[in-house]
Amino acid sequence: MSERYTRLSFLPNNLYMDGSPLLIVAGALLKDNQSGKVLVQLKLKNLYHASLTACKVHVRAFDPSGAELEGVDSFSYFDLKVSQGEDFGAKRPINLPNDTTRSVSVCVIQAVFEDGNVWQKPISEWPQLELHPRLLSDRFKDDELVKQYEIEVGGNCKYVPKTVAGLRLCTCGAINLSSEKLCSQCHREIETLTASLDVPMLTEKMRERLAKEKEEEMKRIEQERQETETVRRKRIKILAAIGCAVVAAVIVLFVTQVILLGNRYKAAEELLAAGDYDGAIAAFAELGNYRDSLEKVDECSYQKAKQFIRKNTLDSGMWYTVGLRSDGTVVAVALNSLRQRQCDVSGWSDIVAVAAGDCHIVGLKSDGTVVVAGDNSVGQCDVSGWSDIVTVAAGPFDTFGLKSDGTVVAAGDNFVGRCRVSDWSDIVAVAAGENHTVGLKSDGTVVAIGENAYGQCKVSEWTDIIMVAAGDDHTVGLKSDGTVVAVGRHGDGQCDVSEWTDIIMVAAGEDHTVGLKSGGTVVVTGGSYDNDDVSEWRDIVAVAASHFHIVGLKSDGTVVAIGSNDDVQYGVSGWTDIKLPK
């Protein structure tokens, strides 16, 4: 059975008219294969400080030769409540009157806001916004200058503030109207952020700070030296007063203690080498500050956590489902024939884990190298030099590899800094969302980087986490007691997980969250899904979720699926011998 919708063309991203309170983030022209109708799907963003309640758009339509057809003079989005910085429109298609339409242009002609303000403009051609964020580190070429800038303006800073076509890009990555005094995301004064880019001023203050820090460090060293000298003199006087006999006894006791501690340290090392991580942790902890015992406790904890690094054998991206067979080969199916050509994994072998993005598929080989198939428009497939990788993850247009030492490498689109993971350490799992990236550390805490408009990166207080998942605008964490936590966008119920229990695996899609229970059944919340959709699933050992579908791996190596596209169900119905995850 063919797919329900065929994607005919895309609109350029980030269409904007100077002075508009709205941004057209993305759009696509689709054909309904059941009715034959052609429709437009738009994603818009509210930039104004008040909530948007309604808006109208105008759509011009063109046939394959470029000749203009009848379009839509005015399409209205009513009963909205879209806060500043939020997206809307993706679930309200615009039906076009002419089925031969093959391309469109779109503009906003009216926007109504909760504070009573009404913005409207005549029909015009909206150009693509050329907004290319530049990292502060690239501008200053000096980490100390970046640090000084952060001291001056407060908080973490990533990008050079800039103004383009009546919009301002804040140092935190948020897009604001030039009329706004404060950033909608970090709430700092935009004028202050720009004025503080004065390199001579920053350089002078940096030099003063570094000189003061050096002076304070020298004072500290001198004070420690004096304190050490005072202690040394006191010890000499005490030893002289006690006498040679007592000194000899002290020496014997000290040597005995050193030998005893050395033997206990060696025994702890033997426990570590044998893989008894709990025993080694306890043994090194009892040694306290002896040698590097405390560092060894951290090493044991990480080695213990590495045992549980998950290697996905089933995954789903926006357009794909991919499965790893027991013999190390890979099968993949796309949601339509156009995307199926990017599933060329038939020649892969010796694969131990897989991951799927929007337009590419990733495979991890047993020797720690990585292979990729599909679109490489933003470098998401540039992984040929990777080695020592233990598991992989894929975002819409990026690829991540977790190395055996707990560090992470990334390739692809670094918009809003979602690929800036080079300073991460002690990581045991990575999850990639639409515009943010999440890392699970061996101690059960979580780090996140990228877009945080809905609070999807507010995970610093999480503890006791054993698995993470990332959706479009939300983040999910599985705790060791089988309960689940979630942060981020909640408008579709995707974060309604507080009552879940007995969960052993989680997955996150565009606007929904999936949980696998220990008995092999599945629960789901958010979007257009509910528990009735998966009520008949049994013997499930792994789940995956994406924009349009949810898939489950059964204990016999077969796969089940639900979604908005028939190819999801029927494309995987014949799969067998899919490798079960460890």
C-alpha cells in the first residue's frame, strides 16, 4: 500500500519581512494520495512579546512550468495562544484549490495579539533571512576574552549578537525583534550585549583581571609556603624534645602504615582489573586520600557504567525505520519511494549498532568505526576518521559518536550549538533532538546543549538517571527505580509521564513519548497517540519513536509499528531475525 502523503517541494527556511512580528520557519508542499488534493504545511514562530491569538497568510500557487495558478488569498489560524518564541501551524494544513500546483510562495498579511495589537501588511514576496550565527570563540580567538565578555554581560554566551533585517540574534541564540529591549530567552539587555563587544575595552579589563588573579595566586602560594615552613619548624622542635626513641617508634609505625596502605591499594587494583567494580569502589573509598584512591573511585564508577552502554539494534528517524540483523547486516525502509533511495545499506556488514536521522542512516562497526548512508548536505556523514566508537546517535541533520573514554564526537549542522560536545566527559549515552543534544554521565546526572526555548535543556538537577531520550522540543529521563521524568514543550501531553512506573526503556518522538514496561507491554502519551494504539503489543524488548511513527522490537526478532503512514506498518511486517538489544 502506498504512502498517504507525497512531499512535492520545500519552502526556503526562515522567510521574513522586515518589521514582521512573525517568522516563517519552514514549509512544505504535500500531495494527499487518497484524495489527490495538494496542501501546504507551514511552521511559523511568534517573535512578539505578547501571545498571538490569530493570523492570516496568503499563498501564491504555481504549476511545474512556473505559471501562476489560483492560490489562497487568505488562510486564517484562529483560537491560538502562542507565546513569544513558540512555533505553531505545523498541524493545520492549507488546502490549495488547484491540484496541479507544484510550488508556492507564502507571506503573512495579518497577526492579532492578546494585548490588542494588530499587525498587517499588503501581499508581498518574503525573502529568506540570511542569519548565520557566529560563535564568540571565532570572533575573539581567545577563551579569556570570551570569559571576560561573559563577566561583563552575565551568564553563558555562545554567539556574537547581530542585527539582520530588523531582527536581533542574542548571544544565547534566541531571535528577537529589534524593538525588544530584553532578550525573550535570557532576558538580558540586547543593547548592553552589543555595546560590550568592544574588544579594546574587553582586552584591558581582561589584562587587569588576569594580573589580579596572578597576584592573588602568588599571595596564596607564598602563604602556603610560610604555613608549610612554620609547620616544618614546629615538627623539628617536637622531634627534638621527644627524643630518639620516640622518633624511632614513630618511624616504625609510619613505615608499617605505608606498607599496609600499599597492600590495600594493590588489592583494590586487583578488584578493578577483575571487573569487581562494586568491590573496587568500596576498597578505594576506604583508602581516602591515599595516593589517587579518590580518582580511582571515579574510574571504577565509569567502568561500571560502561557495561550498560546501549547499542540500538532498532531505530526510527523522520522518514526511516532501520533494523540490525543478528548476522551484522542492516535493513531499512523509508516512508516514501523518494526517501527509499537514501536507504542504501545493503552492502553493510559487521554492524553492531544503528541510528536514524531525518535524511541519513548511521551504522557502528565492531572495530569502532562508523559508516553512514544518505544526505550529506551539512556534513552529517563526515565520519570517516572516527575510531574507538562504542555507540552512535543521530539527530535530524547531525551524527554523534560516543568514544570508549567517555568523550563525544559530532558531525553535521551545528545550529544553536547542538554539536558543541567536545568538552563533554564521562558520558555513557547520547540522545539527539530536533535542535538540542543530551548526554547521560556515568554518575546518573545529565547534561544538555542547544536550543532551550521550552526548557528542554533544564536537566542539571536530574539524578539517578539510567537512560535519556530527546524529542523535537522535550527531553525524557528514565530513573533506576523505573519512574520517568520529562522537561520541555508540553502542549501535546508529551511530558505526562509522572505516573509511569516499572519502565525499562524510553523513546521520544516529535510530540510524543513512549515507555517500555518490564513485562513487555508499551505505554505512550502525547501527539495523536494514546495507550489504545499499542494495547495489543506484547513481548516487546525495545522501542523507538520519530515524527510520524513508533516501532517495537519483539522477543522473536520481528517488528511491529504504528504511525501516520501505511509504509510504516507494512514496510517492517516482513522483518525477522532483528538482533535483540543487550
